Amino acid sequence: MNPLCRITPRHTLPAVLLWLTCLLPLHANAQTTDSAPEETPSTAAAEAQQPTFEQLVQQLAGGSLRDRAATVNQLSSQSDERLADVFNALVAGDLLANKDKPPVIAIRDGERLTDALSGADLTGTQRLRRIPVNNSLRTQLRGQVAQLNLNHPNTDKRYAAVERFIRDGVDDETAALLRAHQQVEDSGRVQDAITTALAVYQLQSDDRAIRLAAIDELSGSLEQEARNALRGIAENDADAELRSAAAEAIESIQSRISFYRFVENLFFGLSLGSVLLLAAIGLAITFGVMGVINMAHGELIMIGAYTTWGVQVLFPDLIEWSLLIAVPAAFLITALVGIAIERGVIRFLYGRPLETLLATFGLSLVLQQAVRTLFSPLNRSVSSPEWISGTLSINPVLSITYTRLYILIFGLMVFFALMLVMKRTTLGLKVRAVSQNRAMARAVGVRSSWVDALTFGLGSGVAGVAGVALSQLTNVGPNLGQAYIIDSFMVVVFGGVGNLWGTLVSAMSLGLINNFLEPYAGAMLAKVLVLIMLILFIQKKPKGLFPQKGRAAAD
Amino acid sequence: MLTQRLLLSDRGGMLVLGLVVLMAIIVPICNLAVPGDSPLHVSNFTVGLLGKFLCFALLALSVDLIWGYAGILSLGHGAFFTLGGYGMGMYLMRQIGDRGVYGHPELMDFMVVLNWQELPWYWQGFDMFWFAMLMVLLVPGLLALAFGWLAFRSRVTGVYFAIITQALTYALMLAFFRNEMGFGGNNGLNDFKEILGFDLAAQATRVGLFIASAIALVLGYLACRYIVTSRAGRVIVSIRDAESRTRFCGYQVESYKLWLFVFSAMLAAVAGALYVPQVGIINPGEFAPLNSIEMVVWVATGGRGTLFGAIVGAFSVNYAKTFFTTYSPETWLFILGGLFVLVTLLLPKGIVGLFDRFRRKGEK
């Protein structure tokens, strides 16, 4: 055997993984570094004399109050992620310990008990006692905790710390702390929250000018607490001028909130639009460019979604990578299915669109039933990788789920990739040539039947890729495709057949219209209204928003 | 003269109609008069099944009229069928009176559940049979008129028309699934008691409905035949084959298409109205786009553009459906799907075309 053959797989795998890592979004990396606390103690232990975090925490359990104060001091120089929780619990009297050597240290959170060091749930009584603290230690700790949370490396934690300040009320001491921190804070979100906290603090001042300034400051804040504080003043304050100023501030906050609600709606609309775009874009190729009515398009999407499921079942350890593996896999599988459909059925029906419609509809039934028989008529559960779940909160009233954000980006990426293929590659050139004038294209040496098969494969492959994305949003079951087929056709027809840009615009606008109608009409009626609107629109402009012009349109 | 035009020149049609009439005479006799243990006895189940098939045949006829002769593929005929069914269903619901589960003298059970206080305006008058039947014809007819007028006027044809009719029935399905529409939402209308005073559970009523369906089919066939053999029918065929040319000759292509579409929709609605009392339920599931496409397959399988082919197709596909869904439900969708592909690829003229081919071979 050639020695190279033996080496290559071992070397390429890490290389591929490395390459895939680059593709992983940045915040996923951030999260992986965050969730590696076990590294810190081991490095600390390497520094010989210094007691580890674990030892110090265990020291808290015993000794006199003075010893405890010393331990707290030592602990506060540690930069362990668990420190904040330990201190918080200690202040609140929720840090418990038993008399073992070394003792078990537990944090009580309501009914729940967790081990302070391992984070594991503790069950059963272990004769845990509260670790006593006195007032002077408590004061010392409060400052420590506040500072600790404020200096947390994670922006969300810092933000939460400031939020807690606002909620619990700001006193002189914390105000000073916040002022000091504001100088070094680099996240705008946290900065804003600190400003709000300080303004809430200043509202309690005796100086009327300061209070007015604080109200002015708060009128730009979206925090719930800011609104509550202002409302309190607007309703109860003795000073009329302050009351009206607060009322005005609330009004300006409300208008900003409604603006953000609008932005949120806009985003949801675009996200719905991107789903429509993904579902329809393959159809824009097969129906729009080739003129083939493929009623089995929805089932190709379904196959793509099932591929995601298959990848997750085959590689259960690689859930984080499953989507990245599923995209090319789904593309290949559905493209092959598509080519098989084209070679097996559609090829014989060119120029007979109604027959194509019926035949492909039959195929869609067969594919559906095949999935039902092979897997199950029940929905399969597709899990989402960690990096795609969660929400991105931009400010207190506007937050966006990562899934929808990624699908929006992904939809646009697929769209532009397809655009490039159509405009910049030889295949795209040939596709356009064949679709515009088959006879002439053949005359200049384009193998039109080959191009047909490839184009259909391309459109089907894109449908499969869409299926991967949709598997993150909807149930993956045999009926997945049916839910999208009519919508997809509507998008393509609305946008103008044979026009990729039209498809983009129409998908997005349908998504937006649907989303803005929903609050008034309800989900079902909104959909009905959109359909009726579309039906009427097609009557008015049968060729869609952006009809093809010139000779290509003449048929 | 008229007999010559409608029947004698149409040997296949004569044969099929003859069979239908024969069935309408023999089946009731064998069901009611022949004792249950005799081999000639036709079971109640078979009567119900054949009655359903007769309604489907009428529906297929309406699809064939518009698709086979005018070349307009409507994937929304299920909507007209179901609307007709709902019209009849509303009449039957009003006949329940205070015998519903909640015993309300006027409101339907589902309205009581929704806590409605009075009958919605569109339910008024449905307690009268003549009014309900008028609505069965008028509502789908007007929908087809409005929809067709908009579509044909702006020259929406071929696949586009197919897709928007599919969207129409899909939209109606979504709308009727809503409880607020006042048509029973998900469950639709069911639990009917009597029609025109006859008990719906009685076998004699069922046989009566069976005969009514057969008569409707024969009359519907003759009406369709009358249309396609008329002068207008010739224009319609020429529209199918060369629309622009017909338009250039000075014919009002749009209005021919429109009136044919409206007539076809009403025919479908009548089929729906006859279907509902026989199966005892109507729900929004009937609007499903799949149903509408299935109708087209009946016609395609039987042979489009022959009228009697539609009847043959409706009977044979539905018989196959009943057979397979009882004996191996898993395979039915495979077979239906395969049928779509096979008929379009290999049998463009359907079963009727197959017979024609054999006959011509025989003549040679």
C-alpha cells in the first residue's frame, strides 16, 4: 500500500475540523471558553503555595468570623467564575456546609440545593448548616459581590448585575461603585444600564435640578425599572413640574418602545420571508427558469429535513456539527433525487405543463408515502446545536432568537450563491441559454438535455438545503413539504416567473405583510387574507411583480 | 333530433349511461326486495358506496367539461364541491332542531359550545329546502363567476390558473377551519337527522338518495353533452386548441370560458350537495388541495374530453381506492401516485383511449 494513503485520513480529519471551526459563529467560541471553569483551579494549583479556590471555599465553613473575613479577602483576589455565586449565597445566608472533612459546601436556591464547587444537584439531607455571617462581614461582602459581578468577563453577567442594582435600589455606596465602573465599561448596553441606574438613584435626591436632570436622563432608558420609577413620580410627586416632566419622559419612552416593537415585527417578518425564500428559491430555478411545474418540490424540502435528522441519528456525538454536515449532504441527496425525477418523468413531458403538474404531484404522493413507510408517519425530532439556540437581546425590549437570525442570513447566503451560479458560471450561462431559446442553444453546441438534468438537480438541491434550515423551525414529518408547496408557488408567481430578484422581493414582502397582518387578524386569517390578496394580485398582474421583458418573455 | 345529437352519436356515452340507469334500477331492487341471505342481495354498505361513486362521477363530469373541452385545469373544483356540500349540510343541520346534544331550539351544538347567542345571518333561511338548494347553486356559482371573471379577463391561463385555483381552495380550507367562521370549524357539520322529513338512518331514504344521485348524473351528463355538441361547444373546443386564433376570429373567448366555468362549478356543487347526506358529514378537510387534484386524476385515468370517460375514471379509481384502503392502506398512496405518473406518461387518453386503441387495431 502506498504509505500516503494511510496517512491522509488521519491528517485531513483535523484539518477539516479546523476549517469547520472557522465557520462556527464567534459567539459559539465565546461560549466554549466561558464554560470551561475546570481549567482555572488546575492552573491555580500549579502556582504551588496559593490555596486553590476549592480549598478557600471549604475554609469558609469552619473557623471564627474573623477567619472567615480573612478567607473572604483571599477569595476576592481569585478570578473564579463560581465566586460570585458563592458570595451571593453567603450574603443571603444561603451558603450551607456540613461537618465533613473536607466539608460539602452547598448553595440553596429556594428548594434546590446545588454543590457550590461542582455545580451538581444535591439530594437528601447531609446535615447542612448555614455558614454564619455578621453585619460587618456582610457589608464587606456586598461590596465584593457588586464589584465582582460588575467586573465579570461576560457582558450579560455585568448587565444582569447592573439590572439587579436598579431593581434592588441604588444607595450612595453602589452609586459610587457604578460611577467608578462606568469609566472602564466598554459595552454600550451595560453603559446605558449604568446611566439608568444612576439616574434612578438621582431621582431620590433632594435637589430639584438633579431630579429634573435625572428624569431627562431616564426618558432615554428602556428599562422596566426606569418606567416604574418615572410612573411613581408622575402619579404621586408633590411637585407639579416634576410630575409633568416624568409624564413626558414616559411618553417618549413609550414611543421608543413602540418603535422597537416595530423593529421586532420587521425582523420577524423578514425572518418569515427568509423561510419563504428558502422554500421558494429552488422552485424559482425549476419553475421560474426551466418552466417545470414541480409539485414534488415540497417533498424535496422534506427529504432535506430528513437528511438533517439522519445525520443526527448517524453521528449522535456531532450534534454541534450536524447542520454543517447536513447542508452538503442534503444538497447532494436531493439533487440526485431531483435528477432522477427529471430523467425518469419530467423529460418526457416538456412542453406539457399540465401533465407535468399531475405527474410530479403523483411523485410527491409516492415520496410522502415512502417516508411514512420507511421511517414513520410520526414527526421526527431534530435537535438544535447549541450555537443556534438562545436569544440575542439588543436592549430590554428587543431581543432576537439566533435561530431566526441565522436562517435569515442563511437564506440570503443561499440566494446570493444561487445568483452567482446563475450569472457567473458556465452552467448558469447554459441554463439561461436553454431556457431562452432551446433550439438555438442546441445549435451552438449546448447539450440541452444534460443542462436540463443539472438545472433540475440544482433547484432540487437548493430545496434540500432549505429543508435543513426548516428542520430547525418546524416539525420534521411526512407532511412538511405540503405545508410549503402552495406558499412557494405563490412566492415565485408573485415575484415574477424567471426572476430571482423578484423571488427575493416577493418572499420578503409576503413575510412582512403576513407578519403585520397577524396581530389584527390572527395567524389563520392573516394567511387567508394574504392568499386572497395574492389571487387578486395575479389577476391584475399575471406576470408577477417583475415580469420578464423582451424576447424571453414572448411565448 | 336531440336524441340523435345527445346520445346516438355517442356510443361510449350511451353504453356508460345505460349501465348507470341499469345500476339505478337493479341495485335498489336487490337491496330492498331481495332477502339478505340471497347471493343477489346488495348490502347497505355497497349501496352507500355506489351512491358516493355516483356523486364523484358527477363531479368528475364537471371537471372533464372544463378541463377536457376548454383546456382549463382547475385544481379548485373541490372547493365548489365542498361549498355545495356545506349548503346541504346547513339545511340538514337546521332540520335537527332541538334534537341536538344541547337541545337548543335554534342554535347548532357547536354554536352553543362557542357561547353564541343567536343564529348568524348567513344561517338564516337554510331551514327551507328550496332556499338551501338555491344557495347550493348560487354560492359556488357566484364564487366561480367572480373568480373566473377576474382570472379570464386578465388572461390567467394554464398552469397559473391551476395554481391560483389551488390557492383558492387552500385559502377556503384555512378559513373554514376557523371556529369563528360559524361552520363548525374542525369538526364541520355532522350528526344529521332527516332530509325533507325522511329519516336519514332509514335504508329507504338512503336508496332514495342513491337513485337521486343516479338521476342527477344522467341529467348532468345530458346537460354537458348538450353544451359540448352545441355551437358554443365547438367554440369552446376551438378555444382549447387555439385560443388566440379563436379570439382573432371575433369570439368573446372570456365569456365562453366564464360561463362554462360557472356551469361546471354548479355541477360540482350539486354533486357535493348529494354527497353530504349520504356520508353524513362535511368538514373543511374536503377543501384539501389533494382532493381537487384527485378529481383531475379520475378524469385523466378515464380519458379526458369524452365526458363518459370521466364517469368510467371516477368509478374505477374510487373502486381501487376503496379496495386498497381496506386491504392495504399503506400502498394506496403509492398506487395513486403511480397512477398520476403512469397515466400522464403512458396513457394520455386514459382507459377510454386504451379501448379505442384496441378497437382500431382490431379493425386493421
